[in-house]
Amino acid sequence: MFKKLLGVTSALTLTLGLAACGGNETSGSESSESEGSTASVGEQVDYEIVGIDPGAGLMKLTINDVLPEYGLDDWEVVEGSGAAMTAALKKAYDNEEPIIVTGWSPHWKFASYDLKYLEDPKGIYGGAEDVNTIVRLGLKEDQPDAYKLLDQFNWEPEHIETVMNLIQEGNEPAEAAEQWVSENEELVSSWTEGVNEVDGEELKLLYVAWDDVIAGSHVVENVLESVGYEVELVQVDAGPMWAGIADGSGDAMVGAWLPTTHADYYAEYEGKFEDLGANLSGTKLGLVVPAYMDIDSIEDLKE
């Protein structure tokens, strides 16, 4: 029977109840220890994988391809958001409890917790993805300096992870971006090379509420404003983000995960936007667990 998506409340109220996993009627601590030690990974996590928003390619790939290909017929993927996923992960990690989440890197969780990707011997999650910059058609003619800056924007995973960590530590995204920009003047100057200053020209950046995209979008906002643009940052879901660039209501986005995560949107709107290529390479998708869990591969989930 194919997987169904559970509500976001499942992600925030994930409970284990290991003592209740077995079917024996014996009581006492000896019975609980025996049942806990022999419970499969699936029983320990109630056959749930904690996911993110349902429109994400990572979710579709996990539900439509990973579960059936690995024969995980009893498993379900919990629908929610990036924030709900990390909340569930933190709760489990703080209590050293088992949990499996849909994960990606770069992401601050890898700096905050000792985590590992489950091996994907079938290669369903594919290799490393890129994060691309996508702009509306006509931006090069209408706002050539913004176009040039966006086209030259390029950084490494360790750069964006630094910004994400600053935000996770309690800084506002704009404050984290300002600090990072001030500490990386040499790299930032390569983005603004040949860019003329403007006088308050307006620019609208669209972004989804993923930690990496929040970080990247605020950094780009800061640099664009440093050359005179008035930038409006608009948070939307992934579908409206792509639709906004395609219909011209938004000027640009710097958080397009390709070729897998946003593949459907790319195909749907192809020809209605301009792809400026990768601004960051070396990302990864997969199933993530705390390092203390005695499991190494997706295949280990099948009983």
C-alpha cells in the first residue's frame, strides 16, 4: 500500500514508546529492556520519516522513488516544514532518541548535531545538487547592474553555513548577512566588480523559508543594497516562487535547487525565466539520522 503524508503535528509530537513495541504480556524492567533492545529501527520510530513541505522535490523523491525502490511498504513520510523537521530532530537528539529525517546540506543542523546520511546504494537521491540563480526575462535589459551582480554571485557551502549558524544562534537574518558580508569583503567585491551604483532602483527577490535560502537571500539583499538598490524580500512557497519569476512579478531568486529538488517547477516554467547557473555547488540530499543510531544504510530500514 503506497505511502500517505501525515500532518505537521506528527513531526512535532513524534513519540517512541519503545516499551509498547513488543507483543509479550510480561512486565517489569527486564521485559522493557528486552523489547527495547530487540525493536527494529522501524518499530523505534513508528515507521515514520520526518519530512518537510510537501511541494519539495526531496519529499516527492522520497515518497515516490525511495520508499518503493527499497521495499519500505510500511513506512510513512511526515509532511511539515523545514522548521518542524528541525524541531523534531532537536527534541529527539536532546533525548538521544532515534529519528530519521529528510535532510540536505548545506544546513546548520550538521554543525549543531552529530549526524550522518544513510547510504543510498541504489543512488536514488543522485549526486550533489547545485543552487542556482534564476531571474525574470528582461532583467538584463531593465536592470543591467542588478543582473550583473546576480550573475557574479557565487560562494561555497562553508560560507552559507556560517550565515546559517549565525541565524541559528539568535541573530536576525539581516544582521547575520551584514556581519558575514563585512567579514568577507574580498569575496563580495568579486560579485560587485564592474557593477555601477544606482539610485534607489527597486528589486524584488523571492525566497522560500528554507534555512539555506533565507541565508543566501539576505546576503544578496545586503550586497544589492550596498550598490544602491531598494530590495524587497518576499517569502513564498516554492511553487509561487517559480511562478512569480515566470510571470515577472518577482525579479530574481537565489535558492533554486537543481537538478532534482525543483525539477518539476523548472520543467513547468522553462522558457519563462533565465537561469544564470549555479551560485553554490556541492549540496546533498538524503535520509539523515543522529550518529548514535546503529544504522548505516537505507537498506537497513527494511525488515
